[in-house]
Amino acid sequence: MNTQTTLRRFTLGACALALGLGMLQAQADDGALYGPKAPKGSAFVRAYNASSAELDVSVGQTQLKQISPLGSSDFKFLPAGSYQAQVGNAQMAVNLEAARYYTLVSQTGAEPRLVEEPPFTSRQKALLRVQNLTDSTLSLKTADGKTDVVADVKPDGRGDREINPVKVGLALFDGERKVADLKPVTLGRGEVVSLFVTGGQGKLSPVWVKRPIDG
């Protein structure tokens, strides 16, 4: 076997190894981003803790444990159907439909709520979502109040806006009145970031909720 043939085989082998490692890395990245693949017919549920104490939640046999104040769990999948949910000390019946995403919200002094979170499929854009669980119509605007980002979200309503991946500083408004300046939030491609607004009677609590990062 001559030197040229040996070199060609070595080069081909190195390319094949690099391609294989690249595919494994891509699969690992997908797994980190989306988690285990759910069986067909699954529903997805997470919990957001709007209270000031640590929270445990269960939906049927699915456990969402030790959720910190103003924090959330990641989504877990389970077969679509009707379940009894335990949210802290409160119980509620929930009906979860296949291929839909839901957040169970726990608030101090209020009954827990089940909120639907429609999936977002773009790999190029990011999605800002406002989940308004208050008694006021609210808008997400630029901090100076001049530009609407997600406008006029009704009480118990939801509003969405696709944007380019970016780090943004925004504010929450009730009409022309600024309710709160919000912490800057970084949005990645394909990511959904929800602003959950809880409370009422002028005492509102807006919190960005992103999927937690393991580790």
C-alpha cells in the first residue's frame, strides 16, 4: 500500500469520525433544548409559584417539587386526560389535552389557576408572552412608554409577540400609567418567555418566567 493511499484512507476515516461526533453533539444539544421525546398523545404541564414560600405540585402521579418563590418548574409530559392536581394545600381538577402546554399558577390568597401556553415552533424568532391574571387591562411597552410591544391584554387574557432574539428592557403599563419597570430579559431563537402578572387592586406582581436551565 503506497503512502498516497494510506493518507487518503486516514483522511476519509478522520472525516467520518468528525461527522459522527458532530451528529452526536447535535443530538445532545437537541436533548438539552427539548428534553426527552414525549409519546404521541402527551400533554405538557409545569408550575409557576407566585407566592413567597416554596411550593410542591402534583398532577396525578407527576411530581413538580420544591419550586422556589417566583420560580417555575420545567414542563413534564403525561398522558392527556383528566387529573386531580395538588397545588400546595389546594386541590383542583384539571383536564389536559394532547399536544398542549399548560402552567399551574399558585398565588397567595387565591385559588390556583390552570393557564394554557400555546406552543411556539419558530427556530428563528423568539416569543414574548403576557399572561395577565389580574383584573386590569395591561400592556407591555418600551420603558419610555412610546411603543407597544404586547398591547391591551385583557384581564385573565394572554397576548403574544414574535420578536428577533435580543436582550430587551421593557415596562408594564395600565393604560398610560407605568406599573413597573421590568428586569431586562434575554431571548434566544425558538424560546418563549412569559410575563406572568398576578395580584390586583393596584398591587401587581409581574415576573418573567423562562424554562429553567439544569445544572
